[in-house]
Amino acid sequence: MADLEHVDVVIVGGGWTGLLMAKEITSRTSLSVLVLERGGPVRNKAEYAAGMDELDYEIRLRMMQNIADETVTHRLAGRDRAVPVRQYGSFHPGTGVGGSGEHWSAVATRFLPEEFILATHLREKYGSAKLPENLAVQDWGFTYDELEPNYWRAEQMMGVSGKAGNLRGTLIEGGNIHEGPRSHEFPNPPHPMTYMPSLFRNAAADLGYHPFPIPSATLSQAYRNPDGVLRPGCQYCGYCSHYGCMVGAKAQPSTTLLPLLTKRKNFTLRTGCSVRRLIHSNGKAVGVSYIDGSGKEITQPADAIVLASWTINNVRLLLLSKIGDPYDPVAGQGTLGKNLTHQVGQTVQLFLDKPLNNFMGSGGLGMAVGNFAGDPPDSAASSGVFRGGTIQANAGGQGPISSFGRVPQGEVRSNWGSEWKKAALNWHDKEAEIISRDMHFAYRQNYMDLDPTYTDRYGDPLLRLTLDWTDHERRQAEMLAKVELSLAKAMGAKGVRSIEVIGSHYSAAAYQGTHIQGGVIMGDSPDQSVVNPWLQHWHMPNLWIVGGSCFPQNEATPTLTILAVTYRAADAFVDRYLKRPGALA
Amino acid sequence: MKRREFITLSTTSFGGLLVYTLAREPIRLNAQEAKIQVPLRFFTAKEAQVIAAACDRIFPSDDSGPGAKDAGVIVYIDRQLAGPYGRDRYRYTKGPFVESSPEHGYQGKANPQEIYHDGIQQLGPDFADLDAAKQDERLRSIETTMFFRMLRVHTIEGIFSDPMHGGNANLIGWQLIGYPGPLMSYRDAIGKFNGQPWRRKPMGLEQVLGRPVKGWEEEAG
């Protein structure tokens, strides 16, 4: 075991949150900051261009963590035996510098104001008695209005393209009139709309909804952000989700944060370093222990630790390091691992009579309606739906393999052979999807702990997810499917196929989105949360835990909110904690 | 060392002598009959003939256009199975292995190489010599197996993946569906061509970049 020279701050994980914390701390203080990333070094644009290959990147998932080394186990309920997720299904966690922030699709929506006070909001609006059983949603410990300036910082840093629908309380048609008030118009205008989302926009307007362009963290034009980083506009090549951007138009940690960090003398990045334990004594974090690229075990002492890996690994490292009280759903005690959420969604495929050129596009290019997000119509609430979702039609760029073979329901008997092939060729490039991104409530029975059976490549226990849908999610999906079908019809669909994203049970095998939240949730009381509203550990003041693991529940696409909350944490760390190290009051 | 095995493919069917116009109309050029021999990395010649025949029933060469045989799908599958994917280098393979519900995906111990060897037994060593109706009958009888699901997915991958992976010979798959390849920019076309097809002669990634690119299957692992 080798002991290294002490650093002021060690950051575990080199993705969006780790590098944002590093950038804020190194640019505002002279502290030495070391980022440990377990994946490989940063990839440049030429390497991303050589990665414009659907098979290796979208199907074999070349940018993801090697699941052979480490995975999670899953069970539907506490009485079941968990089995390992042996191949990627419902989520695709990235690895290497930039993490999943390199391969995301760059949808950059804000959460609604009620989300931050959700427990209070639902109780006041509906009364506790009406709400779903075992509901565990909590307030965040701060409000939308308090977070708004940080949303704006994150949007400027990334250069989000979109159209405001609520500017300081004034509603503007063409933007999302259902969103919370924005202090500023978007930094960049929306992307040009392609044919399919334009049909969606017209259909939505005809049905009386308020369509708006999806906010996208891929630039619609060349843009220099307030940090001085210049990036070009999107080329609409369609290689977005599951790929790194080959021109740098998509906001990625490698193109927005790393260019600044590499100029800082107080910044060090070490790749190929897998952190296995956070070391602590007497209620204070003192360093981390990791295995380096050559397999050597190394101890890195530090004055403060920022845990900034993905949700799964944040929770797992705290459990393995025995920091905090593991959650016990039966006794209703403990906080670490509780409030596991993913994301609810419902998809309708529709078939049109004209070619769509689906290979062009950008991950966040599309139109959406917010009429069913947040509080649903009263009729839905009376049938037991208490929060809904955003319905959208993306032109994200479809690859030829994954888009091939879709035909309207009931048209052919088989999914192979001449008859199927002919139908699939006929409908190819005429198929589109209407999807929804819905609130996922937290429940007492959905949580994370260590698996008693399965281990990673070093022999450490895997994280175990106990997660299933409840009737509330099934009802949400039903409500949104109806709207999606009416939109498909209004778009002139010649055929449709409903995709059961929310089946009767949670599926670890079907792709949903890499949006797993909770486990290290924030809140205003140490009895109910692991970190305080500034993401500082309640019982270990020099340990800060950032990322989606801090969400008490998940409204929808989380990245922009994760970054806004990280800015808030960075401010608290630099402006308050460093001046008076200790628990923030 | 293993004896080198080859599969013999006819150039009139293997690849690009069938071409497509930009309006997606097929033209069959008068080709000279020739044979090429492709060295195999995983299958024996006999096994390759069985799999190639099965792929061509899944995605047949017929009056709606070229099929698995024309795209050289067998070469694609052979290379995938010989590489790290075929040996499950990217799947969690620690035990215990237990049966579970479909929500947990494939939980078996067998890797793709083993699944194919087993599948070839199920299809029968005489599979390539059967008539099409008999072949379809046998395939239907194994439709619900992991092997068949894999074979179907791999067939589609072999037709529509970048030619650097061994299939999609002469971009026949992309010609068939009007896919232009991984082009670097549609900035001038985006938001235009509403309901109109935007078609170009397809290009593979190496052509687009003007330099060689290696598939993941070429990496040792």
C-alpha cells in the first residue's frame, strides 16, 4: 500500500458534478484539488468522430462502464431474491472523463416549482388520506426561486437552446407556459424543427395544448459562455445519445469544464483509479483508498472529500465505507439508501405516410407539451393520478439498426421472413415516437442496500436495488398513453404501436434512461435525509455528496437540475464552509 | 493451431453487384460469376453454411430486395463471435446463476459462442441443404429460444451495421433503406425536406473520415 502526499480536496468521479465542483473550487480558491476517475482519459473530437458507429456505441455500448466488472442486483420487493443485471438494460452509465455527461442526449429541462416542496404541495392540495400508500416524497430544503439563479448559471455554462414560456411571470406562447418563471430568455434560440416534430407541434396546437421546443444543451449556433469557452453550433449528424459529440456542439464536461481546468495549476486529474473506500475517523473524512491502473492499492489523504460518482456508486461507497445509517424499510429507520427513484415514461410509435429522414437530428431536438406535467387535470386526480409528465416528440437521430423492423401493430404475423421484411422496408423511416418523461414518486419500499450474494471484480458486495412500480405509475402511464394516442391520430398516423415502458413491473432489461436517483437524499432534517440542503453530510462536515443521489424524488430528466444544485453546493463549500469548516447551519 | 476454415461466397450474390438508385430502385448489373473465399475466425465452414442459410430465411433475398446472403451477414456474425463479445467480456458472468423473470434479461451461463454452437445442433447439420419451407419450419420450432432471438438480432445488425464490421457488403443494407451513412453535417438540410426523402449515395465511416477505423471486435480482450 502506498501513501501519497496530502491534497486539500479529493473529488471522487470525473463527470459533470465532479468536474463542476473542481472548476468552481480551483477557480475561486488556491486549494489543491485532485479528481479521481476510474475510467479512461478524455476523448477528443477526432476520437468521437471515429465513434460514429451505431453497432459499437449504441448497441455494444462502448462508452459505458464494463458491466463485467461491476453491476447492480435487482428485485421487485423485499421478499424476493435479487439477481444481477448481467447486461445493460434500463440504464447506461458512462465511464471515463466526463462520465455519462459525454454520451447524454442533452435534454436540459428545469423542474417545476412544486417539485422542491412536493410533500407539502401534495398534502395541501389533496390531503394525506387520498395520496398513494407508502408515499415517501419529501421537500428538498429549498425552493425553486432560491435555485433559479443556479439554473440560469447552468444554462449559460452549457448554452442551452430554447424558448422561454414564463419570463419573470409573463407567459409567452411558443415557450413552455407551464414552467416556473425564468429570470432570462434562453442563451440560444431553439433548433430548427424537422418535419416530424413540426407535425407534433401542429397537432398539439390543434388539440388546444401549448407546444414548445425542448430545451437542448446542444448549441443551435456558435456560442461563447461566460467562462469564455467557445463552441460551434450543432451539425445535426444524429450521433448524440450514446455518443460523444464530434464537433463539440453538445455540452459535455470535456468541452465546457475541462478546457478551464487544464489551465489551473491547483488541479490534478488521475484516471484509471477505482475508489473502493472513503477513509474516516472520529466523524471526519481523512482520505480515500483506491486501486490504480496498475492494480496497486493507494491511500490518498485529503482535508475534504467530494463524492461525485454516479448515484449507484455514491450510495455503494458510503455503505461500503460504513458512513451513515443504512435504511431499513421494515423498521422505517436509517436514511442511507432510501428514496430510490428512476423515471416513468410511456411511448407510442406512430407510422406516417411520408419519409421523415430520421437519421438527421440532435438528441434534444424536438417539441413537447407541458399540459400534463406537474398537477394533472382534476379528472385525472380523481382517478388517482397526482403528478404527470411532459409529452414530447424528438428527432434525436436514429441509427439504421435500431430503427429497423418496426411495423404497425397487427400488420404482420411474424417478426422475421419475407412478409415481415417487406412490411419493415415499407415502413422504414416513416416511424416516429411520442414519449413521455414523468414524475417518479419515492415510496418506502423502493431503496438500495448491499447485496448479500453478488460481488464486483474486487470481491466487494454489489449494490442491490429493490424497486417496482405501484398502481400510481401504471395510472400515470395510462393517462399519458391516451394523450399520446390522440396526438398520434391528430398527426395523421396510419398505424400505431403502444410500447409498454411501464409494464406491470419495473424491468431492468428495457432501456428507460440513465436517470437513477436517491439514496443520499437531501432535506432539512438529519432524521429524514443524509445530506443537508447544501449537500454536506449531516454527520461528517468535510464530506460533500453531489449528483442525482441527492434527489428526494425525480420529476423527469435530471441533468440540468443536478448541475444547478451542484453550483449551489459549490457556493456553500467555497463561500461558507472554507471560511468556517464545520457543519453549515 | 486450428485449421483455417473458409466460407465460399458467390460474388453475384455477395455484395454490391446489386445496386440501388437514389430513388431506391434496384438495378442488377450483369455480373461475372465468381467465387470468393472469406477466412472464418470462429465457425467451421459447415457451421457457417448452417448459420448463413438460417440468416437468409430471417432476412431473405427476395422480390423486396437483397437479403442476409447479399450483405455477407455470416462474415459479420463470425467476427462478432470470435471477438470479446462472443466470449462475454462485456457481461456480468459471476455466479450463482439463477432463473428469473423476463424483467431481468438473459440470466444464463452460456456465452454467445456457446449459444451458437448449441443453436447449430438445434437447427441440424443438414439445415443448409433443406428446402426453404423445411428451413422455416425448423426455425419456427425454435423461435422462443435465446439462440433464435440472438440470431435474428445479429442478422439485422449484419445487414445494417457499418461495413467495417464485416457485413453490409458494399453498403447494400444502407442502399436498401436509403440510409446515407455517418455523415458529418446536415446543417444545410435540417428543417427542410419536409416529407421528402433526403438521399445520397451511402458512405461508410472510413470513407467519411478518409482513414481506417477498427471495430471493437478487433480488440483483444
